[in-house]
Amino acid sequence: MKYTGSCHCQAIRFEADVDLEKTITCNCSYCSRRGFILTAVDGDKFTLLTPEAPMTEYRFNTHKIKHEFCPVCGLEPFASGTNKEGVPMYMVNVRCLDGIDLDSISPMKVNGKDF
């Protein structure tokens, strides 16, 4: 289903076709501190609605995932990278989607500490 989302101040807005039946929480040092609920989105199902949005980038560990966040409000609405086949993909922060009832989803726990 297609949703819109944003950072807190709405300087970064996007639209994504997401499957809320496939959400995860991760216990890696980054995700657990940020409290993310994530869902994977293929690159062709994600559109940045504010292409001139100011974004700050953070990479760690293998530097393959581009964590982009708003330099104004500090929120990270999504991260981008490629899947194992090299196809562009996004990990969308479900907490940043408009109109989501977080109590209605059941994220799968992923052990990211071992990556």
C-alpha cells in the first residue's frame, strides 16, 4: 500500500509502497538506540517528494547503508542502499509514515548485532 511520510519538520517528505506485514526491529547498536521499526522498499517503489531537501548522511560499519537524516529536526525517515543483487532499496522508518496505527503491526525481531 502506498503511504506518504516525512521527518518531524517535514523538510524531507517521501512516498513509498510498503508492506506493513513485513516490518522488523533490529537490535544492532544503531537501530536499537534509534527505536526504529523498519520495512524494506524496492527503489522503484520509493519517491522523494522533496528532492531539494537538505539531508545529512551517516555511514558506519561497512559503509554500505546511507543513513539520511534531517539536519533541522534530526529525524531519519529512511536509509538507502542496495540489496544482495545490487538493486537499489530503502529501509523506511515506519514511525515516520503518515496515518499508521503502530499497535496494529507486529514487527519481526532481527539480530543485527551479528552483522
